[in-house]
Amino acid sequence: MVNDSKLIEKIVRNVIMQLDIKPQMPGGVSKPSLFVHNADERTISRLEENWKVICEPITEIRNVIFLEVSQNILAKGALGLTDDPDSQLLSELLLQGKQITMIPVPTLEWLFSPERLRSKYHDQLVTYKKKLESFGVTFTTLEMFISSGLEKNQQSFCELLTDQEVRKYTDETIWIEKSTIVTPLARDTARELGKTIKWNE
């Protein structure tokens, strides 16, 4: 069975070569989609270097960035309050299990080094931040987010996913495009290693 799977994978590679389709792995991955909330044109153009930026929430998009996160959204998100459009959207995205990154407004950047501030009010805001982190939200600066570029777990494979790529890939979820050809051996290897293959939007 293993020999048959390897033979099939070899045939698929040969067919792809005959069709002159060049697999884009892993250095030629496609830009992952990113839903951007509350961004100006300049920020969007900077993000577009590494992301396919979407400005409307789409169910299939898994990566989300909230910019200019105020104390209001910080507190309401942590407490599960949904009485304005921003907190309602955040709640919906958290319920959908999206990978959310938050960029706080400049007046809240002290959250990245809270040990410098020692008032009960500051501690309460840090508690809200930690609560959101427990929901899977990541906090960072815009510069850090942009400079991080295409992290491996945000890549999606374009043309061909083979056994070798599955073995090399360190994340538990392997994201692929709808047009990606997945070899039978790649599927078997993913199952054997406990990895899940999912389609991007």
C-alpha cells in the first residue's frame, strides 16, 4: 500500500510537470487572507505586502486583525459585552474561532510592559488583556505584526501538497487553496501524524 501511494505521488508530480504547473512550496506560498478591522489606507497598503487584505468579514477567513483597539473594546471583549458594532463583531469572530490579533491604541501600549505601572486600575486593564488572551487573542504592535511577515502557520499551499511537505510542516493544521492538488500519500501521512488539512477561502 505504501509503495502504491508513493507511485501515485510520483505520477502526480510528473503530470504536474507535464502541465507546466510549478508547485509553490514552501517558499512560494500564496498570501493568506486577512480581515482587517478599523484600518486606514496607508496601513492597508503596508499589510498588503504580506497579506491578501479583506475589509469585510468573510466566514472562510481565519486571520483577523483589530487595529486601534481602545479601552472600550478591551473591556467589552473580555466581559463578553456586545452593545456596539465593534464589540458585537469581536464576539462573533471569537465564537467562530478566528485567529484574532489586536493592536492597541498608543495610549494602551503600556500593556506590553505592565510591570512598570502599579495601580489597581492598570491591573484591571491587564486582567482584561489576559482574559482575551485566554480566548486565543494575540496582542502586538503594528510594526511587530508587519515585520513578522508570513509566519509558517499562516501560509497556505497553492498547487501541490505532497507527503514531504506534510512531514516538514510543523503546525497541526495545514492550510491549502481550493485549487491545491493533495496526493493520497499526503492525506495518509497527515492522518498518521495527526495533522488536519483545511481549505482557505
